Amino acid sequence: MLTNREIADTFHAIADALEIQGEDRYRFLSYRRVGDMIAELPEALSAYAARGELEDLPGVGKVMAAKIDELLRTGQLDFYERLQAELPAGVLELLKVPDIGPRTAGRLYRELSITSLESLREAAEQGRLRGLKGFGAKTEQKILQGLAQLATADTRMLLSQALELAERLLADLKAAAPAVWQATYAGSLRRGRSTIGDIDLLAASEDGAAVIAALTSLPSVARVDSAGDLKATVILHSGPSADLLVVPPARWGSALQHFTGSQAHNIAFRELAKAQGFTFSENGFRASDGSLVECADEIAVYAQLGLPYIPPELREDQGEFAAARAGTLPTLVELADMRADLHMHSTWSDGHAAIAAMAQAAITRGYSHMAITDHGAYLGVTGGLTPERALQQAEEVARVNAELAASGSNFRVLHGVEVDITPEGRLALPDELLAQLDIVIASPHVSLRQEREKATARLIRAIEHPYVDIVGHPTGRLINRRAGSDLDLEPIFQAAAASGTALEINAGPDRLDLDAPLARRALELGVTLAIDSDAHAPDELAWMRLGLITARRAWVTPERVLNCWSLERLREWLARPKGAR
DNA sequence: GCCGTTTTCGGCCCGACTGTTTTCAGTCG
């Protein structure tokens, strides 16, 4: 059975092929929109198909539904096969090169028989491109540069890397350009996606040219790709590119809304504006008489169409407009709601700090409690806790709590463990020990390549274990390095909801697992969530921010998150038999 | 190819920057 990802890729390929062939704009756009929609879908397409709901999906009509159905049933698509026969797959690859779009790709294929990145490079090096009408030496150079860039920038940045880079760039820009009144990052970074392609920056200033000049002369900038009076694109020494847009302060709101996206959200928003007699752009709302309504903040942008403010993390055209109209937008969890971090390690296993030091760091972050959850001994985990050492650790936790109480602090440390889930779904520590601990996280660390059926049964068995409170990083994915386990998530979420087991949004920068679409579906099915740093050092408690952003993208409210509960409420929940939670 | 608070046909988001074509198409976000 094809995954949503594979089917989305097929639709994107169809859209690209149709566009290169010069098909009607709105025909290929409809394929692209459906591809985008499928990529963000919370449930497997087969589930919608089984319920006969394909045509209820936005942008899917009879034709699209039949194509999805054919892909699900046969694993291939006749229509797509025929397209591929007309247009070699290598031609679609050309679209990955910056500055090569569908028109250019089509001409390169038809006029120079270029069918791969390799043959494109040869043709450019031999100076054959400039023979084409409209192509000069400069264009040829740009294409060669684009090909080189493609070879280096093959993976997207982690959210954590992009945040750090953007914040440094903003600081540098503000220092170099006094004319900047306000500046922030926008794009997929502001929406909190788990990986980021390039950095989008927005600055408010009355002197756009000065701000653009300041950006292009920053030491961190390797190359200027384009630069006008209002926007510029630069390539950074560290590899990624950054786009800067400069607008007058009076247009800050409309520009920020425009530049934050997503594209799908913007299209839907602009269609709404149109229905109310406006055209909307980064400059504001233009009425039919030509007058312009400027918006200094985003609240005014949404208010113009009678909508409440929609937080950036929700702007994916995944139901946020309907919720906004109905007044049912969620009150998203915030950093200030977080009272605890319930998954972290100390020198008792593979962490780098003592329990007391981790507690101090947690106190500094404003938490009221935390759980220390060192690894249980199993297979390769070095220094994992044996039952004996776990009991010794309990004494240290008690000492730390006694010292905290003696110093007048109300902060408390819960004693837990992160126990391994064996390939069969058993736990790697004895029940007698687990029963004595305050909190138990069970996580998969080994045998992550099991068959779907086995992997699913394994996780459900752990979820249903009477002493498991949280399942940590449920899929085991590592961003850019390892896909998660092949899991049937619906029954897993149902089991978690029914058994009163929380599922984790692990905030580790390369985990973010569950990711946002999965966490959103888990929430819909009634699962309680935990958002935890999995810190191995005091500084890493700051990773909570990444988990929080991911949770917000999943429409998570504080009520549904263990970490947002008071210590009393959490203790009460932990003390209850699992079936009664 | 889809779709409906100007509905079942006629629309479909918007604008800046670049190169090269002296008036704009192509690309991008």
C-alpha cells in the first residue's frame, strides 16, 4: 500500500510534467494543490478511501478521487505512466535547479534534448545554452552556479539550526542597519516546521535600500543572488540562502502575513479577500476603487476579513479558516504553560550532569517539578540502570528533594526511568521495580525496522502495559537520517487513548517525534500528550521550545499536556489505575 | 481539474526581481 507521501509525490510529479508540457495553468495547479494537501493529511489516504470520503477532501473531485483510488488499489497510475512516456523523468529534475522553471525546462528538453542534470551541466559548460533565444552568458553562469548549489544544499536544516541562524542574522542586521525599526523571521521557520529550506527575514524600515545594502554586506553573506530596493536573496557562508523583504512600518502586518505563508494558507486567504471585494498582497488590501487599506499588525489583517488572529503554526490551510469562522480556534499551548519537563537524563546513565544540577536548571526555567528518567539497562545502552542502581538512585532523588524542601523551595523531582521496549513489546526492567517508580517512560530504541504489523503490535503492547505512563519518541525517527518505524498509527492512538497512556512529543532537535500531523491526529483520537526535552545536559532543557512549537502546529491546548498540569494533578493521574485515567 | 455568501459556468493569489526581448516573460516565494 502506497503511503500518503508517495502519492503526494506522484501528484507533484504529474503537476510538474503537465506544467512543463504547457498544459492549462489551472489544471496542473489543481494537481499540485492536491499533492500539498495529501502531504499534510493526518490519516492514511486508504482510510478516507475505505470510508468513501476521498471526494470530501479539499480540491479532490471525481477525477482526482479516481486517480487516488487507482494508486491505492494497483500501486500505479496509468495516466502518470503515459505522462512519463512522453516526458523523461530527468526533465523533472531540471526544476530543482534555481532559476529553471517549467518553461525553461521544457525548452531545454525540446530544443537541446537535455534530459538530466548531468546533460544540462555539459551543455552549459560547452556554452550551448546561450545559443537559445533569450539566453545569454549570464543566464548560463547562473545555471552552472545553481547546479553547484544543488550539489551542496541537499538537505533541509533542522528547526533548531534555522532558529539559531535566523536569530543571529537578525541581530547582525539590526546592528548594521540603524534604519531597521523592527525585524523578525517569517516563512516556514515562523510556522515552526521541523525542517527549514531557507531563512525568510522581514524588516520594517522607511529606507529599504539601506537595509538591503546592510544585509548584502554582512560578513556571513557569501554571495548576493538578487537585490532590489525592497527584497534581496543572499547565499550564506554556512550554506543556506536567506530572503529579506523590507516594508514601511505601516505595512508590517500585511507583509508579515504574506511572508509567513504557507502558500496554501495565503491562496485561501486571498480568495476570501476577493470574495469580500478586495485583492490582498504584502502591501495590504486594495479595494475595487483602487484605495489601499494598510495593516500595521497581523491582527488587523485577519480582522479586515472578520476573522480572529490565526497563529502562524496553524497556517497550512488545514482547517484553520473554518475554525476561525466558527470561533473554535484552539488556545495553543505556550511556553508559560509548561510547569515541568518529564524526560531527562543524568550521570546515572548517559547524561552529563548530576540530578541536582538538572533540577537547578529546571528551576531556572520556571518549572515547578520535573522527572529524572535515566535509561534502564538493556543491550547497548551504556551505564543504564539495573534494578539495584535504580533503587540507589531513588535515595539520591529523595536527598535532592529533602534539600530543596529544606531550602524553602517547592520544586520537586519525580523519580522515573526510560525503559526500553524489546522487539516483542516487553519492557526491559522488571514490573516489581517499575511499580515503585513515580513515572515510567517506555521507548523504542532497537529493532526499528520491523514489519508494520509487528512494529505496531509491539508498540501497542507497551502502551497497554499497566506501569507505562508515557511512550517516548514513538516512531523513532531521526530527521534527515532515519525514517521512523513503519507503524499503523490509528490503532496505536486508539490504544493510547483507551489505556490512559500519554504519547510523547520528544523535543530533541533531530527527533520532534511525534511530529505535528501525527500529534494532531493523536489529539483528535483523545490521546494525552507529553512534551519533553529528553535533555542529557542542563542546557538541553531549552529544547522544550522546539517541542512546544511542534505541539502548537498540532493544535495542542495546555489541558491535553501532562507537563502543563500541576504536580498535584499529575500525581493524582499517575496514582490512578491506567484504565481509570 | 475544481468549485460556489456575485454558483453549475467562468472564474481560479499577488507582486518583486532578473535578464535581455526595448516592453516583458519567467521565476520565486
